[in-house]
Amino acid sequence: MPTLTFAAVSRNYFNLPVWIAQHAGLFADEDLSVAIELHESVDEVTERLRDGRVQLAYGITEHVVLDREAGGRLTILGGNVNKLPFSLIAGRDIRRIEDLRGKVVGVSSLEAGSSSLVMKLLEARGLSYPGDYEIRAVGPILARWELLQSGAIDAGLQGAPLDYIARDAGFPSVCNPREEVPDFQFTSLNADADWAAGNEALLGRFMRAFVRAHERFYADREGAGRIAAIETGVEPRYLDRAWAEYTDEAIFPRDGDASTAAVQALIDISALIRAVPDRKEATADGYIDRRYLRAAQREVAATPGRAA
């Protein structure tokens, strides 16, 4: 049985579609073994994809844009977090974004991802970086939650379901980013374009399971919650709320596709901050290669018994 290595960030709810494919036997149905690596650094996930240690990843979409602008070969094959599932959670003594003046905001990386979004949200409230507050790279959602509780940072984006847990523990949400940025491709299914082109049959097996996993997430609330509990360790009551938010708001794409509008929003926001000339004029679809997903969708639809 052939094996693919897949990288993702931490024990994060964002990884649920690939966990569903693993637990529900969807990879096994394709006679495919997938080794899932979890890393605490978003940059590490992209580096491992770039140097070939892994073949596929749920990675920061902005990393793909930056890589391609620098002459790299990373590409987006499918969606993951197509809309923002975050709340900006602050320490118990903070009530408004304006109270973050002189404070420390934790992000996953200074190079990409949540830092661009944080800068935009605070800039809209009159807080400029770096003069009015500090941004500190502290790692993904779980790490930010631990540091927020300890007082090492004063605020950070927390994704469902951890934002529910934080609010129940008395930590206020000072902003819902999705209300201000309705579309934003935060993470996506990424690969090296040359690897994908040279391994089309193998990739096709993965993509068929990927398509079915998204269908199953929407169709099987209890099954999705059970798998999420095993992999994240979060209480079922919070996971059930997360499932409702992710399905009601289409945070995970039902068809597995990346969103052109969401990638464009990412480019526009990032271009205000990152020093990459002319990137704001790039078209979102130029970073997305949908041919493998489209082939998988057709094959799943045409094969009896291969729906979710």
C-alpha cells in the first residue's frame, strides 16, 4: 500500500476533514496509507512541504502566495479554513481592542497567517504596529491559549471551539473578525506543484478521500464530533457547537474547494502589510490548481457507494 505523509498544525479542529478520512477508512478505501504529522509551528509545516519531507499539508495559505511570489512551486489544491472561525480573545482586564495599546498580541508567525489579520483589525481601531502594541510569535491556537491564561500575552486569535472555552472561563472576545472580513482563506490543502503533476494517480486517491471526508463532515454530526473528541481532547459540548458554526457558516467547504473570494481577500489584506511589490494586483485563481479536485469530484459522483 503506498504511503503519503501529510503535515498539519497541532491538535487543531482545522484538521478534522483529514482525521475523518483516516478514522472513517476513506484513505483505506483508496488503498492508501496516510501518515499525519502534527507540528506546533506553522512555518515548520510549510518548510517540510517545500523541501519534500511531506507531500501534502494543511498550511497557511499566505505561505503559498509568498512562496510563489518568490519563485517557488507551492500551490493550493483544495480548501480548509475558508472563512475565519476566530474570536480575538483578550485577558480578563481588557474590554475593547483599544485597550490593547501597549500590550502584547500573540500570533502564530510574524511572516504570515494571523499577524496580517491582527494588524488590520487593530489598525481599524487606530492602533498601529509596531508603535502602539507588540506582536509576538508564540505558536498556534493551543499555545496562545496557554500563554493568555498565564498572562504572558494579552490577546490572541482563538478558533472555535477554543474560543467558546475561553469565554466560558471569563476571557472576553473583543472582536469577531468574520464580521469584518467575511471571506478569508486562512489555511488550505497545499502541495508542491511539481510533485502533484508527477504523482497524479497517487494524488487522485488522496483527493477522492478528501472529497468524501468533507461530505461526511456535513452529513454525520455525531461521527465528526466523536473523531474530533479523540483527536483534540476537547469536551463534546464545545465540539458540537463548533460543528454547528463550521457548517452554518461554511467554514469548511462542503465540496473541498478553496474560495477564490477568500484567497483574494487574503491577498488584499496581506498586501497592505507585506513588502512584496505589486502583489495586490495578483489574481487569486493563479495560486489555485483545481484540476485534481475536479477530477476527484467527478470520480466520486460517478462511483456507486463512494459518497459519504
